[in-house]
Amino acid sequence: HRVLAELEGGPNGAAIGPDGCCYICNSGGWIHQRHEGLLHVARQSETHGWIEKVDLETADVTRLYTECEGRPLSAPNDLVFDRHGGFYFTDHGTATAYHRTASAVFYALADGSEIREVARPLLSANGIGLSADGATLFVAETQPRRMLRFALQSPGVIDPAPFPSRHGGELVAGLPDNYALDSLAIDSADHICVGSIGSGGVWDISPCGLERSCYALPDPYVTNICFGGKDQRTAYLTLSGAGRIVTMEWPRPGLPLPYLPSLIPGGHQPS
């Protein structure tokens, strides 16, 4: 491997944009401690986070968004691009021993010209992904262990679910026990493939939420997943406790991302 750029704060979710740059949710930072050979999150930094991009050819870093309508972003966590050149991202919010801020979903344009709030309030919003047809947005809430879906009526605009939904989303699945949800990817059958922390593993959840299975992994922090390899059947998983990346064969191909083809041969160009 090689270092492309040195970033400040706490770089988290990343995705390739329409210009071939890597767009990053920067949380502002997390404070870690080591216990029995594994890194554990101790607390969040008090620094507000931001959205930035890295030019993969020049290594130039540009900070795109630090606020929305005058309100600072708290801790941007994960993002996904649509086929219109914009991206949705989660703001995880911040938490102390006595206080937690509400989290939210935002939509922004890749050129830095527009950002708007899509849904609020959520609780520790984390992983985010789009269905194959781009009509449904999936969002994972970490601490409540809930998977939500939002119907989209246009780029960056949801068709809100009726009361009693407080944020316009619907529940897809609630996970049991200690399976706190982290980042996710969508496969070719619109199954939600989401890492879990606490009880480390990766979940395979059908889009309706009725079919669920879990693949246990030997790390309490399975924080992210993406697809690659031959026919997009290889799942790459980050085991953040040990600082490792592992692979496994997924039951179905992953859903191709819209702008990744600028880096790999034979990719799928957006229509």
C-alpha cells in the first residue's frame, strides 16, 4: 500500500465522486485506547467535523462543507453518491457521558455549491446506501441497532413516511443483543450488508427486513464493507479493533458504485 494523503481529524466513510476524487466524511476525531491488543473507542473529539475531498493524482485536500444553513456539522460519518452527481451523508452527532446530540442525513453536491438537510432527528446515524434503482435510501442507526429506509421523490428530497415517523423514514429491521450497526454496502439484490460492532460481524438483511443472517468475525469492531474482485463477489471488511482488512465471498455480487469505474477496468458507467 502507499499513503495518498495525510488528513487531519478523523477520516471515516469514503467514496469516489464524479470527478474521480475521493470524498471523505471527517468526524473531527475519535479518542481511542488499547485493551488486550485491540483499539477501542473511548470518546469523541470536541472538534466539529467536515466533508473533504482528496485528489488522487495530486494528493491535494479540499475541505468542502463544514456547516449547513449556518449550523456546524457535528461528526460526518458515511456517504454514498447517487447518479446525479450528489451524495447523501450521515452526521453521527456527538455524545458525552451526560449529553447526546441528534444526528441527521444531509445531501450535498460534489462541487461544493449546495448542501441541505434531508432527515432529522435520528440517533447515532451511521452507514448509508442507495438501492439499485436509486429510489430508496437505507440508513443504519448504531446505538438503537435499527435499519431505516427513506423513499426518495427526487435527488436529496424524501417522500416522508406518515406519523408516527419523526424523521420520515420507516423501520426495516431492529437487530438483537449487542449488534450495534456501523457502515454498510448494498448488493445486487438490494440486500443491506452492514457491519456490526460489540458483537463483531456482518449482517445480510433483505430490503424488506424479513430475511436476516449474520456472519460472525473475530473482531468486536467490524466497521465497514465494500465489494470488489471478480464479478463483485468479494466482500472487503474492515476489522478496526485489530486494524486489519479481510475478505470473504458474498452470496451475491455487490452493487456497482456509480463512479468507481474511473479507477478500475471494466467498471459499470452510470446511465
